[in-house]
Amino acid sequence: MYSWKNYFVVQADYQHWANEVLFGSLDHLRDEVIGSEQGLFFGSIHHTVDHMLVVSQSWQARLRGESLTVNYKVIHHPDWRELKIALRRETRRLQTWLDEQAPALFDGRIEFNGSDGKPRDMWVRDALTHLFTHYVHHRGQISAVATRLGAPCPEMDFVYYRREMERLLSEVKLARPGAE
């Protein structure tokens, strides 16, 4: 049976996978280009990826009933390599946390203070949808800039993720002793 919980656990896995595809493309660019002004909302590729990380941390805190104050105008992880590692850990941490939650959580609501300081409430599934589409939004912007700068165009669509997961599952089945 497919549930909201299963859906969002898979979406968290997809976010991790898509970030890896993007990082593979960005690895073709020099660090100084990644940190340079590129006309993105947060200026550079580096600051935009840093923003993705801190937004994820902020929403995870809200989902846990905690509060996290974040200054989006500064880069919180100045080392590019460490930033990529931190985002990898963050998406896996979210996936693990989602998998550990009772299915009822996904039909519930959360209350939190918005970035404007005002009290808000939202369905958990809407908060998660927002977080995941936020990742997609910024990865798309970064991808366009990276491609313009000469990096290979990253194929990050969900359908490519599903195809790769199906291929990997097929390989696992074939590797089992006695598999046909």
C-alpha cells in the first residue's frame, strides 16, 4: 500500500539522487566560478546550494516542533566541499527521519513562526511538498547557470531517478544466487 509516508520517503531519496547528479555536473567547474556572482537570487552557485541546505534544516526543525532562526543573506558553509557533504547528510537525515515517523504525521499539521516572524500553520504534506519543490526550483536555476558556464547538462528529472532505481533493483535481482 502506498501512503503519504512512502511517497515522501521516496521523494527524499530522489532529492539526494538529484543533488548528486547536479554535483557531478558542477564538479566540471572551478571553485572560483562556483563562488562567483552568476545572477542567481542568492548570487552564486555556492550561496544557492548553501541556501538549499539551511532551508532544509529550517523546515526539518519546524517538522520536529523546534525553531531555527536563519540569516539567508550569509553563507553558512564557506567551504564548497564541506557544503556538499553537509547537504548530502541533511537529505539522508531527512529521509531517515521521515521513514521513522508514524504514518499519521503526514496527515497532521504543524505550527511554526514563518521567516517573517508571524505564526503560521500548515499541513505536513504541504510543508514537505514545499521543501522538495524548493530543492527542484534552485537545482533548476543552478543547472541553467552551470550549463551556460560549460558544465554538462545534468539530467535530474524524477523519471531518470525512477529508471535508475529500476535498473539497480534489476541488477540486485540478477546478482542473487538462483535468480533467473
